[in-house]
Amino acid sequence: MSSPETKPLLSYCDPENPMDLKAYEAVGGYKSLHKALKHMTPPEVVELVKDSNLRGRGGAGFNTGLKWSFVPQGDNAPKEKYLVCNADEMEPGTFKDRLLMEGKPHQLVEAMIVSAYAFGATTGYIFLRGEYKLAERRLLDAIAEAKAAGYLGNNILGTDYSYELVLHTSAGRYICGEETALLNALEGRRANPRAKPPFPPAVGLWGKPTIINNVETLSNVPHIINNGKEWFHGLSDSNDGGTKLYGISGRVNTPGIWELPLGVTIRELIEEHGGGMRDGYKFRGVLPGGASTDFLVEEHLDLKMDYDTIAKAGSRLGTGTMILLDDKTSVLGMVHNLIQFFAHESCGWCTPCRDGLPWVERVMEALKDGRGSPGDIETLEKHCRYLWIGCTFCALAPGAVEPLKSALKYFREDFENAIRPAPEPADGSIRAKARQGLLEALGQTN
Amino acid sequence: MAKVTLDSTEYDLPTGANLLQAALGEGIDIPYFCWHPALGSVGACRQCAVRQYRDENDERGMLVMSCMVPCTDGTRFDVHNDEDIVKFRETVTEWLMTNHPHDCPVCDEGGHCHLQDMTVMTGHNYRSYRFTKRTYKNQYLGPHINHEMNRCITCYRCVRFYDDYAGGKDLQAMASHNHVYFGRHEEGTLDSEFSGNLIEVCPTGVFTDKTFKSHFIRKWDLQSAPSICQGCSMGCNIIASERYGKLRLINNRYHHDLNGYFICDRGRFGYEYVNAEARVKIPRLKDDGDFKDLTEDELSTFLSGHIQPGSKLLGIGSPRASLESNFALRTLVGSDNFSNGLTQRDSDLMSRILAIRAEHPANNASIRDIEASDAVLVLGEDLTNTAPRMALALRQSTRNEPMESVTAMRIPEWSDKAARLATFGKSGPLFAATPRGTKLDDVTTAKVHGDPVDIARLGYAIAHALDAEAPAVGGLSEEESAFVTAAAAALKGAKQPAIISGTSLNEGKLLDAAANVALALTQQDKPAQLAYVAPEGNAMGTAMVGGMSLERAIEAARTGDYDAVVIVENDLYQNLLASLADSLFEGEITVIAIDHSMGATMDKADLILPAGAFSESDGTLVNFEGRAQRFFQVYPAEAAIQEAWRWVRDLMEFADQSQANEWQTLDDVLFAMEKDVTSLQGVAEAAPLAAFRAVGGKIPRMSRRASGRTAMQAHIEVSEDKPAEDPDTPLSFSMEGSATTPPPALLNRYYAPGWSSVSSLNRFQDEVGGPLRGGDPGVGLIQSPGDASVSFYNHVPEATRLTDGQVLFLPLHHVFGSEPWSASCPGIQARSPGPYLAVHPDDAGKWGLEEGDLAKIALDGRDLTLPVQFTPSLKAGTAGLPVGFAGLEGASLPTAAAAPTRGIES
């Protein structure tokens, strides 16, 4: 049952041939704009979204309306306020925002206008992953059409609300997905995360109040305005409102992406939507919410894919796009691949992330190649502990070690098997030990 | 104060301060890298982690960075009690060391390296990382800074100092992950006048001192003494260090009211002339046009032939010589026959400053007072070039006003990135009127460019806008009027307004105008700060000693009334037109010149006597605010070199003066000076006298770990020489002596157990970033009279009127090049722009000049040919000439003269 009532986000979404403005309007597009701008005050929109319990779809799961309510208002507040759409989708295994932007660009444009209205943003920025060339073209077209139709610019729909929307394509770093690093990048600075406080709703882009929301999060807003909070709650099989875009990559029969009630089980996703494991492959584990979430295993298959349930199981819903591990794929290879990505994407600001992740990467590389040394597992465990939240400046490194930490828990034997026993030194002299160390570093046997 | 528990001990720590800084102040060792007392906290290195507990029942606690946590009453932390935290901190160092080379034994930083200290402190000693290290290519960063990026631990201090703090633009963090690179977009000399501070700011050996590298010595083998920079009138405190008779290194010496943690590159690198070929080491006599060395007896014979009781002697002192040398000379020749070596122009300016100071109620501002001000007016001075350290303070002052909104958001000022983010590049009020654009333009609220009289008129007008009793100024342009209105409003609205002017434009009315503005503010009960920049290291001191001007001295010499003239550390050709200086040597008069190096005046003298450079002498300088500060001899001088005042004392013997016997030590001169010169009362107290003893004896100039002292002379004599005596100071030329911390004025090295680097300075302050324990050195000789009933100065100058075809040549100053001794050092020379003529492009068009053309001008009877530099910020009708540059010595600026004509094409 694929109807706008149950699948608001992906209905009419067609990446081959997305709707232009006319077609979009014909299926109710930009209706929320008329409703909100003409019949609702901004605080009413904020209240509605808050009550709908729309939680951030970028990974952190914060209540969207609540976030908007932090923007200072009134005469003493800065006149310029910004809405930034985080469309820097770079999490390995995640491709949900891309679908929304390529297949239904007007939905995001509409969402960015109506959400901006809620807290009085004067300019909106879509911070788009640089590689999303198709999305860039389609969004630019949609923005131009919306502008021509009077949905953007001065006095939108004849009201006294004025708003501009700008598309910015990223020069490309994963850390730009971190919202304060994104702001720095947008300003032309190094993409290092910012110190908090101040938080972006108070001091954000160009020092002004700024709200940063994910593509999927924003895309829900027009539908909430059109259909109300009860409808939104009803879409979900969990305490949180709405549908969710769920994706699967890995060796299932039909990998893909689906819009489903928030709270579908992992098993249903794999079996019904992913078509089950491919012949000859057995399920071994899953990163439920993208590359920076903890592995879940067989015992977790019946868990609901909602924020709280997955968190209780020790992982995170993240972006809701899962990566499967099968029995023919090397755990070590997979973890190494992920860590390699994160180590490379560290911004280089704080020591644990900058210098710790490359060490983990090197150890994982050795393990993957069967060159592990005694003590490597302890080194990895130390890093899982000391790259955790609080030890680092932002959440990149803690996210990076989540797959590793859980792999050590669930697949420890894979690690142990990759370690060669320490060769006996020819004699106990320091010189012999040093030689041994050198050979090991070079990956050679004695 | 907040009651904060650290490792089960309760401390009273300043509420709101960051825990790291407060704990360091209590002597608690918490390792750190990215935090710096002047740069604040950013939480990047993660080295200073501690465990914070919510309340008494909390047993798990939370790992936090102590640099990012404010001290709050009732909070509890574990620093060393918690094993996991200790292990985490060790791991942070282990991470940093994964890529750090193990080259400490051959690294310039080894032995005074913060990274070494922190590695020992965290206990990381065994390397378990078994993989390869990343390597970088280094860059050529100019003659002063050596770059070795492989050593970098990516603490970001360099760019935070260079860009955020000092306003530099050409040092950046580039690339990312574990390959962040700190350097320039391409090789080349670092542009900032403060680049040398990178050496001390960098916690390891990425940025090191290239001049030091060329004659490197380990920190513990250096013989060091506290000194005062002679490069300008700021009086920044420095530590000068030597070995084997060579001056090798200048480091910052903390002074809370003056230089704080930073000095400029002129001060740090402009010392190499001390080791140069041009030094004079033996008395020499002009014989048939050439100099020949004199033995002691020959010198004695010569002097007894030329100086006798009753000889008529003329003395020419110097604004760069110590008070003692000037005073000794004045005593030798008698005050009626003494010139303090200031040109008539400088002499008038300095007298005016002293006169204003004597009656003006505004606070006599220190550099720290300027830094703490929240609205500043600069009249005339291009501070980056005439008083660099004050320019750096001024840059910080522009953060004060926007910081109020940050504090209102409850973001602590020390949370540096957050605070800068919250102020978002906003600058507080800084109003500057200068001949042309300056390096402070990026933080200047409004600026006007004009000739010195224009600028003085603006000052008068601002005073009038603040107080109608001050004289009014007519005929201002629209731009000028807007500037006046805005500046007056900003100063009036400030909590602590400051006015800075000085002597660099040679316009006395600027001083009066600044005084009027300060007076208008004082009368509105504002704590107005008034600062005047003086021309040289001891211009203020020599002005206080008094005496006739240089020009009058030369006039006197030409009367034929004098048998001999004694010139102390003054190269007349730097300050006067050559034709005027020449006339001194034309008569029968015997010229005795005492200086440390050869120069035009020494070349022409009959007898030259080798004086100690600042590193070979003791003495007192008075800085721009009238603070007397003592500099100390670093090492025994070679051969016959001695302090200028000692040479003068030796001359007294031949004149049969009693002081020849009475003046055995520096203290004897100081006491005599206090007795004879009323304005110098208290000058002896600038530092402890020679008789001062710390527990255990004299204060050793060498470190307790100095090696090889007994072998230094071994190639000459196997037995060790007795260390040289120092009758003048409480310091010894030795490693033996008191092991206690000397009083601040005698502090010659920063070292504390576990802290070998400059970071150990924390151990010498009661509160980190506060005054030195025992009080910052020096003694103020000028007190503001407080509520004196001074009235506004009424003589508003008329705007400059030029006749047709004339242009007004203005003096332009350069931090590298305008001070002759530093400018003679090869590195400084390389950073100096070289002589040029600055013209407004519109004027150039009128005169048919292109940028880079050679232009001809006639100035004071000299024909000069100079390359043209377009300077759009100059007021049309004015042109600029760099002060003190080759060919321009002694130029009397500002001067109206015929417009330049085109010379040869370049």
C-alpha cells in the first residue's frame, strides 16, 4: 500500500523522472506553504512539529520542533536567522537522502520554506554532498521553479514573509556532516567542529541563530502540516512519530530502500523487503544505522528499528540504513575498511581521533592480513575505551569505533585467529628483541 | 573564590577560571598542550583530562578536559587519584608520540621542550606503536624561523597565536586527519612582526630560532641574564643568553604590565650585531688617517696629553645609552657642557611629554592598560612599526567591547574558539589617524590618513567634541568630521578609553592634542589611559637627565672653546645631516668616541674606546611610561671592552675628578645619580643592588647543570680560571650560588622541577597569567598628578599649506630597518623593505611616475634617487620616506620640498 497517507516521503518519488513544479503541485505540493503561511503563526508551526514528535533522521534523533524553539525570537534577537539542510550524506552505506533529493526535489524545497517560516529564517542553505551531481541539478531546477512561482523571494504568497534558498555543494569531507563543522565549511573555514556552547540555535552560521536539519527530517514537515500530528503518530509502530526510510546493503536478494512505519523489525526488513539472504550466504551481523553504529547479531533480529529499542540493544538507529555482514565476508576486512574511512575523514583537531584512529587502522590492516601481533586486541580495546564520548572533541571517533567495539564483542574469535604467536627471540638480548620488532613492523617473519 | 576539591584536597580557586589554569597556579601538575595562558582554551589536545564528579555520591564521574571546565563552588575532581584518567593522559601522549621523531638528542628544542616534560609527566616511556611514521617536507620560512614539521604534534597553538592573536595571515593549518600541516601556502618569509613568538609558543621543535641554530647551545649550557630590549621605547623584558663569549639567544622575559608572554621580532632577532665584525674590542687611535691599536700605556699617554684638570670638555650622550653612561658623561664634562644626544626636534618632543606628564591627570598607561582598554584613539603612531608590542596589545583591546556580549551569553572569555565564534569577528572601537594604512587596519573601526598637522587637528577636534571648553577646530572635511564624531562617541561610551600618540611624526602638537582628548575624558570621570611612544630605548631617561641638544652641542664644539669632545654611544650621522655632523670634526677639537661597534662617527673620531654592548654591560633604561628598568651584563666582555660609564670614569682620572676613585661599582653611580638628578629619584630601586644576596650567595648566571665550564679554557690553560668577578650586580658568572628563586628583576631562566621549557613560567607567578611572584620589576619614575588643575592646550595648529609644486615628505617607520643596530643584522636586513619613496597613485600620475620607477628628489640639499612605491592610503600631496634607511640618515621630516621627478626607469 503505497499511498501518500502511509508513505508520505516516497510517494511520487521517481529518481528516473522526478516531478516538476506543476506535477508536484497537482499532487498537493506546496499546499503546506499556503496553510502555514496564511493560516498558522510561526509558533503554531513549531508547536505542531514539536508535538508530532518528529525526531532527527540524521542520526542523533533530537526532537525537531524542540530544536526550533531554541532560536531566540523578538526584537532583541538578530534579524538574520538561518536554516541549513544537512544534505552532506557521506555515511558509508547510507543513500536515503540522495533518493529524496533526486526523486522528489520539490518536497525538500517546500520543506525548507515552511520550516524556515516556523522560526523566521531569512535564508536557507542546502549543504549538499559534492558528489551528488544529479541531486544538485535537480535541486537547482526545483529552486528556480519555486522562485519563479513566488514560493521563494520577497513576500511569499503575498504575506510579509521573505526568504531565500541557496544550494551549496560541499568540497567534500565526512566531518562536514557534523553540524558545526558544516557551518565552518559553509563559511569557508576549516571544517573543524566548533566548541559548544554556544550552540547553533544561538550562535550559528555567520554568528547568527541557525537550525541544522537533515534532509529526511525536513521532508516530513510539509506532511505534518498538511495532515496533523495524530496522523503522523499513526504512521509509526513506535513511540516516535512518522515513517522512516530504511535501507539494506549487503548480500540480501533485493538490497534497496523503503519507507516503512518507524519500528519495523530487523527480521521483517531483511526477510520481507530485502528478500532474505542470498543463496549460500548466512546472516552474521548487521550495522543497523550505518557505518558508525554497533553490530547487532542473530539474537537481535526481532528488535524494532526505532530509536529507543536499538539504543537499548547497544547500538543506534542512526540513519536507518543497515549494512549486513554475512558469513563469507571477513569481519576484520569490513572493520578495517570502515576504520580506514573514518581515520581518513578525521578533521585532525583532537588527538585521540587524529592519531588514535590511524593506529587502529594499522592494527586492523595487520589483523586482516593475518599479521596480528600479541597485544593487538588489547590495543584495539584500549582505543575503543579512549576514543569514546568525552575523550574526543566530537562524535566522529566514538562513532568510528562502534563497529569495532561490537565486533570485538560478537566476533572475537576472528580477531584472535589473526594473531600469530610471538616468535621466540634467538636470545633475550635487547638487540634480538629490537630486530624482532623491526621485522614485525616490516611484516616479515623471522 | 570557589571551593574545589582536587584529589580529596580542597582548594580555593578563582570562580569561573578554567580548572587547568587555576590548578597550575596551585602548583598541581596537569599536563597540557593546546592551552596557553595568553591564548586560552580550545580543548583540542585532550591532554589535560581529569575526572569530574557530579556530587558526593557520584562514583563513576565523567572524563572532562580541565581547560574547558570553569571552577565552580562545590565541584569535585580527580587528577591523579583516578587510575583510568592517569592512563588516558598517558595514552594521549602515546598518540602524539606515534609520529613524533625520536630525535631529542639532536633536536634544537631538546632540554627545553614542553613535549619532553609532558611525556615524562604522563609516564609514557615505552613505545608499543609498531608501524611507520608520517613525514613531511619542511618549508623555508625566512631568515629567522626554522621549520621541522615532522616534530609537530598538531596542538594548533601556532596558528592560534599567529592568526587569531597576532593577526597574521600567512601561516595556516592545511590538510587534515593525521596529516595536518602548519605552514605557508608557499615557501617564503613569515610576514608577521611577531613570528618569533612561534618559537616559544610551539610546545616542541617545529618552529625554532634560526639565528640560535647557527650557534646552538643547550639551554642548560647557556649563561643568561635578565635584560631589557633596546629596540624601541617599550622596554620589553628579555632574557639574553651567551656561551663562549658570543651572544646566542634572546627570549621573552615575562613582565605582567609590559610584554607579557610575547616580544616582537626586532627585539628577538635584532641582537646579532653584538657578535658582528664591526665590533670594537681595543682602544684605537687615529694615526695618519688609519686607526692603530693602543696598549694600556699608550692609551694612558694619549689621555694624559689631552685630558687634564681644567681641560674644557664637551660631552655628547645618547638616547640609546644607559642612564649611568649618560650621567657619568654629564658628571665628567659638567651639566653645562653636556648634551643628552637627542636632536633638537626629539629634545623638544621629549620635554613636551615630560611637561604634560607632570601636570596631566590621565593614567600613565602601561601596555597592559592599553590591552585592557575598550576604546582606543591612536594619533599619528604606526604602532606596528614604532612600538610593535603595543600594537599587539592594541589588537587584543579590540576584543574587549564585543567580549561583553560573550560574557552575557555565559561563555567564558578563556574558551577561546567559542568566544571568538560568539563575537564573530566583531572589533571594538579603535580609531586611528596615521599618515598611511597600518597593519592594524583590519581591526580599526575608522581611520583617517593625513599629515601630522591634520592628525593633530583631528585630536583637538575630538577633544572639543567631548568637551566644549577644549578649543574648536575649523575647516575639517566631511570625512574628518565624521571620524571626530564617531571617535568622540566611542571614547565617551567606553569604560576605559585610551589615547596613544608619540614622537614618530616629529609633531609636538600631536602630543598636546592627545593630552586634550585624555583631559576631556578625565574630566568626565573616565579612567583615561594616555600613552606616548618615545623615539628610542632610553629617550625618556636621557630627557630626564637633561642637557643641550645635539645641534647645540655641535655649535658649541665649533666655538673653539673646547679641548675635546667625548661622544658616548651616539652615531651623529644617524641623527643629523652629514654636513652638520661633519662640522664637528673640522675644528681642532679632539674627538673621543666610545661605542660598541664601528660607525660613521667612530670612523671619524681621533680616539675610539670599545664599549660593552647591552649584553656586556649593566645599566638602567627608562621606557615610554617612565619605568626605570635594569639590564644586566650577560658575560664578561672580551679584551678591553668595558661599560661606557667605566670608560668615562677612567677619563675622570685624567681630569682629576674625585669620582674616579669613588665610583667603583654601578651602585656608586646610581647613588650619585639619585643625589644629582631630582627626576631620577628612586632609580636605584629598579632592581636589587650589588650587595643583595639570596639564600646561598650570589645568583648564578649559569644553570646548575652547566657543563664544561672547567674545560672552557682548556686549550689555553689546563687549570680552570677563576670565574670573573662581578662587582656591579648580585649575579655571578658561575653556576655556583643561590639555588632559590631570585627576585623578579634578577630572574634569568625559567626552570622548575619537571618543567624545563618556558611553560615553567607558571611556577613563577602567584596566579597563572598574573604578575610575577614578588612583583614585576622596574620602578615608575613618573607619577600622574591625579587631580591636577590643568587646562586644555589652546594652540590649534593651522592646516599645512604647501606652495604649488611642493609635496610634504613624511617619515615612515619600519620595525625592520628604522632602528639602526637591529637593522645591521643580516636577518633583519633581509626582512627590511629597503629604501623607497611612497607616493599616492594620483600624485604619481601628475608627476609622470609609475610604480617601480626611480624617482629623484632633493631633500635638505641632498639628491636622492629612490624606487617609487604606490601607497593609495597616503593623503594626496604627501609622500613618505622610510626613516633610518641607507641614504636617508638624519633626514629632517616632515619637510616640504619640490615634487619628485622621474629618474632612470627601473
